[in-house]
Amino acid sequence: MAQLVSWLLPLTIVFVEILANFGNETLVPNTNTTLQTLAQNTTSYPVADLTLNTTKVPIASTNLTSAITTPLPKGKTSTTRAPRPYIRFVGPRKCVIIGPLRNLSDILKCDVINDLLIDNNTVIDQIDPDYRLREINGCLKITNSDNLKNIDFLIQTRCNQRLKQCQHEIRKNSNLCSSSSIKSKIQSEFRNIKIDIETGSCEQICPGGLVDEQYFRDYLQRGDCRIITGTLKIVGWTAVPTWWSAVAAIEEIHGRLIIKEIGHINSLTFDNLRKIHNRMQRPAIEIAKNSFLKNLRFPKLELVDSPYSRVKVLVDENPRLKTDDLESDFHKAGVRPSEIDFRESGLHDILTYIIIVMFMILFCCMVGACWCIMFVCKWCIGKEEDQKNKYPTPTFASFEPHTAGTPTKIDVENK
């Protein structure tokens, strides 16, 4: 339908122009000229007047070159936004994509897809840095996409080529930047892939994830990881690792920082962390359920940018944590007191104890009431039995009805 309108519109303009000039006895030269010849003529035709009820309505001159769609020169791309591909769900988070992918945000609800095709400077939306594509059952082709800056979402992707055979490639993406570790992970999974990624200036960029021994071997071990794209999770530690200096060397986090459920660790200091940029609707920094943590410092923190979350810092259930110095570090980074949510664990414990005590008191009252009711009922029943034993019921002789002249039982006994 859109193509039909795009062809009818210039034809209508040409037809109206010819009629207007014919009404003024000014004909277009060479009326048999084709539309292509008219399109090449960049001069505007004279203004025409159409007479309607003796009122002349001027029609502005039209440049036919801009009205008729002509092929774009070689190497040029159209500025018209391409339509989004049709995505069909064939199972829980399993998608079939028909046509090239235009926006990465289109696959956020998909864990498994058939093909991943990104080509020719397509529009790339901002994607959740923590998103990971789980499986591709087809081809992987990312070419000529200058808007694409990283491919961290592919570091956990499995390749399944049972359905088709194709040549994978990631090439000619001028702004694509990734570390050599991510490049090697992709190469190991997608065999025979043609990959061309700038790694020299990108070694300092590492993806987010759960910081453990495996994460250290994959990214932190080389010692030059300075920028994290995604959520950095320090969860479940029981002691400060020997390679903590590699974590403390991180300077920027483009995501969230989570410090949670670490035990038997008294102090942590992020010596070089300067900026945190968070685009999620959750706090940029979350410090929660750390029973033994006393000191947590960010001495060089300059910025905590989290525009989509009302609370930028959440501190919850840290009974021993000294909050004065921590709050001072956050204030230096431009975090207002209203943007810090300190949830005192002591208050939560007191409220918990109060609720438990009230529940126990209520339970004891209910048990006591039931016991009292049973005692009163038992006492009443015993009292009634005692009354019966003290005052026995007298026995009366039973009289039988008799007719006149018939001796009764008493008369027989007297005889």
C-alpha cells in the first residue's frame, strides 16, 4: 500500500501541474516527455491559478525532483526508519525472527532465536547490559553496523546449527569494541566465524557478572579491567580473595553494584571507583544482608548517575556497618540524603521481636481461655453429680390402672 501511494502521489502532482498550465494557456514543453525526464528538470514550473466560483486559488510551484522517488546513489543509505521485523514466539522465550534485526531491544524477551542478522547501519536501541542471549539456532551475521558498540550479550550464547549451515561473521563495524577474552569466547562457540573486532583499545572494558574465581580467570586476571558494562555482583563471599586488588582497580561501572550476603569480612575499599552509570529502575548501589561488614569505603567516587530510580543507594540489614563515613562518600559523589535509603537492621529486628512476642502472647491467651473454659465445664459437671449423690431421688410405688371389683397389688399383699 505504501509503495502504491508513493507512486500515485508524484503522478497526481504532475497531472495537476499540467492542467493548471493548460488553463493558463501555458503548456509544459514536450508533453510527451517521460517522468524520468521531468524528474531531471530541476526548474520549477510557473504558478498556476485554478478558477473556482470566480475565486482564484494559487497553487505553489512544485519541484518534481523532490516529488519523484529516485534510486539512492551507491554507498548512500535512506534516512527512513526501517520497519521492525516480525517476531513470533514459538515457546517460552523462544522466538523466530523473520528478516534482519533492526533494534536489539526487540529480543529482550527472547532467550533462543533462529537467526541474528544485523546489517547496513541499522538502528540499535540501548539494551540492558545484563541481558544474555542463550542460544542461536541459525546464523550470526553482524556487519556494517556503526551504531553497535559492544556484543557482551553474546558471551554466553550457544550455537546450534542442526537446522542450517551458514557462514558466521562479525565484520566492518567501525565502533564495535570488545576485549580479547570476549572475542575468544565467541570464536570458541561459533566455529569458522569471520570476526573483526577492535581489541587493542578495548581491553579495559569487561562485562558485568558474579565476581568469583571463574570471573577472575576470564576477565580480571590480565589486570587491565577498568570499565564494567553491566551489574557487578559481589555476593556470597566468605573471605576477601587474594585477587581483590583487581576488583579495586575498577574505575567505572555502567550498570549496578551489588554487595550482598558476604560473611566474616570486616572491611572493603573500592580504591579507584569513580563513576557509576545506571540506566535501570533499581538502585545503582545495593548493600544488603552483610552481617560482619563494618567498614565500606568509596574514597574516589565522583558520580552516581541513576536517573530512572528514585533511590540511588540502598543499605539494608547491615547491623555492624558504620554509615557515617559511607554516607560522606556518597555525598561527595552528588547523592542527596533523600536518595539514600538506610534501613536500620536494629529497628527491623526490634519490630520482628515485637511481632513474635505479640503472637506468642496471643497464642498463650487463646490456650489459657480454652483451658479455663474446659475447667469451668468440668467443675459444673462435677457439681451437678455431687448434688445428685447428696440428695438421691426418692423411689415411688408404681400404680397400675384397675377397674372396679379387681383387687389391687396392695390388697393382695395385705391378704
